[in-house]
Amino acid sequence: MKKLLLILLTYLLVLTCSNSRTIKLPDKNLKITDDIIYYKNEPYTGILSGTDINNNSARFRAEIKNGIVEGKVELLASDIDFIYNISGGKLNGESSVLDIIMLYKDDVIQKCYSNASFATQEMADAFCRVVKENPDGESFPSTGKELQKRTINIIRRLNNLKKCSFDK
């Protein structure tokens, strides 16, 4: 019983003392230099969140590790949701736009499908074919590096309280 209690307390201590924190944008302590995100002059690790000031229903959330966009990024608006995962500077895991789900490994689409609430499988196949044929596409970036740059630009706009939209 004592071992179980010790394990439980250790687990709770790890959870409560984790370095994960969330900063709501704008925040005057957040700065970006050379595409590295700093909080109080230290590379930031945690979550950044904000709301598009042109449209309060549009929400933004990004995971940051050591000042770099790394992890899940969500751009959630009334007309479009765009969710992607960056690992090691590349798209990895599940990404989605509208209802089209793409499974990535090292910036390469492995599988593409629709969750059927909006997009058909034919639409998903056509979308993924365009992305594969034009990997540096202007309308839909399909590399982790390009999405890291666009995410940094969104963070800059949200942190400076400038009018913004999530399209670029």
C-alpha cells in the first residue's frame, strides 16, 4: 500500500511540476527573433494561444519547444479548421483541412481520406493529389518548414495586435 501511495504521489508531483504552460496572445514578454520564440528572453516551451481580432470565433493554438514550433498546431475558424503536427521540422502524423485527413511521415503524405461529414473520398483524393504534385504550393503549404514559417507569422500578428487573418 505504501509503494502504491508513493508511486501515486510521485506521478502527481510530475504532473503538477511539468514545464508546460500556456500563454495567451498578445503578451508583452513574448518576442520573436530569427524565427525563435522567446518569453522573458528565454526560448519558450509551452503552448501559445490566441484569437483572431478580426473574427473572435477564429482560434489559434500552437505547441512550442525550445522556441521552435514543434507539435500540434490548430487554426480553428467558423469556415475552416486546419490542424497539423510538426516533428523535427517536418509534417508527421495526422493533419487535416476541412474534413480531409492526411497522414504524413517526414513531409510525405502516406494516406489521405475523408471523415465524410463534408468532403467525399473523391475530394480527399483530388486534394491530396494536388498537394503531392505541388509540395511548395502557395495555397496549401505541405512541408513542416513552410508551416513553421506561417505559424511564426500568425504568432507575430496576434502578438502585435495587428489586424490579421489566418490565410497566410
